[in-house]
Amino acid sequence: MKLLVDTNVVLDLAQRRPGFAEAAAGVFAAIEAKRATGFVAGHTLTTAFYVIRRTEGTQSAALAIGDLLRVLEVVPVERADFMEALAFQWRDFEDAVQAVCAQKVGVDVIVTRDLADFRDSRIPAVSPVDALARLAA
């Protein structure tokens, strides 16, 4: 199974967010165990670095991004991708870019906690818990 991991799930793991970190860790464990192939949009890494650096410092942010790069494939985001995302006319532009990246590499699902924001996505969005259930099936 191919998964695109949304920014919020990356941050759930990296920041050990209560109530969310466990499911995010399960998704990443499945990717590390090669039960799934994990992808992340290129802009997710810069956003995650920025957020983690603000709360935990530059060294922690760099370590977190290094860990992500060891297990995830990075989907490059190009001008055409941003143009396509704009054409979606979604309320949340960042989510539209995620959806474009998911389509670009042909993932099976987008793993996110913001399911409602992906209701118009051509690629289905699932929660980390649902992703784990699919991987266990």
C-alpha cells in the first residue's frame, strides 16, 4: 500500500501530540517495516521543520526531518502542481497541494486527521487509525 502522510500526522509524531502520537507512530512503524510505502509532499518537510524549531529548537527540528527522510519518499512540488492545486479552488490551499502530490505518485490513500478537507480529493483520505486497520487486513 502507498500512503501520502499529511503534515498534521507528521507533526503528531514529531511533537508527540497527546491523543494522536500513538496512531501516527503506528503508521510510521508500518512504513519502516516495509508494510507500506510512505510519501510526504516536499513542502511538508519545510513546514514541519518550522513548527518543530519554534517549539523544540533547531537541533530537534533537524533530527526530526532526518528521521523522516530515512523512511519517507519525498514528492517534489513544482509550479504545475501549485497551479493544479489552485484550480481545485479548495478552502485550504495546502490540502489541495497535498492532494495533487498524492495523485502525482499514485498513492492509495492520504493519511490525515483532516478528513473533511479532503472530501473532494480523487485519492481517498483516511485517519491514521483507519490506515493501520487497512494495513492489518
